Amino acid sequence: MKSKFQPDEYGYFGQFGGAYIPELLYPNVKEIEDNYIQIIESDEFQKEYKSLLKDYVGRPSPLYYAKRLSSKYGAHIYLKREDLNHTGAHKVNNTIGQILIAKKLGKTQIIAETGAGQHGVATATVCALMGLNCTVFMGETDIKRQAPNVARMKMLGAKVVPATSGSKTLKDATNEAIRYWIQNPHTFYLIGSVVGPHPHPDMVARLQAVISEEMKWQLKEKTGKENPDTIIACVGGGSNAAGAFYHYMDDEEVELIAVEAAGLGVNSGESAATSQLGEVGIIHGSKTILMQDEYGQIVEPYSISAGLDYPGVGPLHAFLFESGRAKFMNATDKEALTAAYELTKIEGIIPALETAHALAVLPKLVFDKDQVVVINLSGRGDKDLETFIKHLEE
């Protein structure tokens, strides 16, 4: 039976989704739409995809029982260690899959957008692996605060193009990537999150679903049952959360918690808590919930984490929010930093600032002692060391 959380034939999750694109892009998007499911479900794709995930990425990523964290919060807390993947985050699950689709469609020029730089690194990595040309658009602000990832992309052979408009962050990088795509429709736009025009949100979710697919048998192995009580993941566009939630969305017994970036506070004017501040609108080719003013102009988002300062949320997550299937929470910069330092000191794991937002809601929740909680540890904190050190010294 088809899940109600999969898009309909027009690419809508409830009222959210669709493809609001210029006429010039229609043939390109239609080509992907007509072929992506058939390609993904083919034996040839699955064999190569699974082989690369195993031998190149290092999957399955471990499901780690965080003993000291569990003791502190009075629940059985497991960390899905996406930070241990090659390139340091969940992003590579998607780039491996999309690059195989791009090759199948005969594409040789790849473009991508990136905020925290993890998707840019993952895209540059698979382009180097497959011998394809790679151009990554990144906000000028993010280029400065994510310098290690910029260096990695360049070392991998990618061209990094700064976005200098707006807040010079992820939204603006995506704008530039779409402009380039319109001017160069022969390119393959390897979108990094569950955003953009249909079929990209569904395609990315399917490729990230390996996270929850593994969680099921790993939990069975460790606890005797496939389902946790609660899954927590951070959400900007929302690809790591989509992957962690994917195989549990139709099971109402599993609580899904999505954590957005509150920045300096939800009502501070410096925030990226889309579900709390947003209204229905269109951004980057998709109808979703986004932060906008009374005239429908996009409100600039803010977060200390470069991967969460996006003014919208993927259409799947907009539907999960509107339907009440997922509980949306948020964490401030300060709360995320505190959570990052805590995990580092009591478990010896330095999380990415994005992931730290998911960890930051633990003090806000009340658990039963037998409750099984999985937190998707979406990325490692190496890229954020400069920010961590700066705040440690304050």
C-alpha cells in the first residue's frame, strides 16, 4: 500500500510540493521525473549503489548506545552515527545515488548548492570518483565560516562559486545554482536536501531512506524490536530527518521530532524556525512553508549553523508539520552550543552544529526509563571547530 507520506502523481505531499519552474527547465526536470524511480528500483542501480555505500562510504553506519547520555536523561538513547560516513555526514548517501542517476541520464556537468559545506564536499567527492565536472555554489558568509570544507571541495577539483546576494548563505547559494541551471539546462543539478521542484524532494528522501532502513534491523538486534519510541533529527531543508523518519512515517506509534534552528530566539528577528514563523508560499520551485513578510518577500533566516539557516522547509516536512505527524521543536544557538559541548565531554563525540540542535531538545523532553530514543547524528563537528573554539574562549 502506498504511504500517504509519498507524493502524488503531481509531486504533492498534501498541499505542499509541485514543480514551480521556468519553462526552460521543464524538459530537464521532466527527464528526471520520468526516469528516477525506474532507475532507483533497477537491479543495476541497486547493486552499484549498495556496493558503493558499503565499500566507499563505509555503511552501515553504527547505531551506538550512548550510555552516559542515557543515564543523564533517563532513557535508552541511541545515536545513528552518520558522522562516521566518508565525507563526515549523511549527505553522501544522496550524492552517491544522484550521481548514478545523472550518469544513467548521460550528464557530465554537475552543479550543487551548499550551506555548511557537507553537501558540497559530498558532491565534489562523487564527481571526483566518477570523473565528472563539478561546480558548487556557496554563500560568501558560509565560505568564511566553513573554510575547511571549502578547501576540501577545491582539493577534490570542484569550482566553488560565491553567492554575494541577500544574506550570502544557503538560500542565496540555491538561488545562484537555479539561475545557472536555467542558463545551462544540460547540467544536472544535484540538490542536497528534500527541497526544490518535484521530483527532487522525493528522490532525495528515497536515497536517504537507507538511514531508517538500517535503524530497523539495528534496533531489532540491540533491543529486540524494530521500532524506537522516539526519533529526533535536526531540520533545515530536512534530508537527514527525512532519511531517519522515512520507514517510520506510517507507524503512528513512533514519535517523530524535528528540531529547527531558533537562532537568537524564535521571535528575535534572527531565527530559522520556519514552522513557527512561516506561512505557505513558494521557494526554489516548491510550494511549502517559508518565512516571509506581509508582501510575500522572503525573510532572511539566521542560525549559528550554516546548514540550518534556510527560510523554508522541504514539502514533506511541511506536510508532516501540518498533519501533526511530526512534532516540531527548536533550539537556540546557545542551546545548540551547550548540547555540543555536553556530547563531546560525556561521550567523546564532537557533533556538527546542525546535529547539536537535535541534541539540544533532550533537556526539554520528559522520558520514561524504558523509552528507546534514536537521535540521528547527521554530521561530525570538525568543520565547526573554529566556532566551537571561539565560544569556548568567551
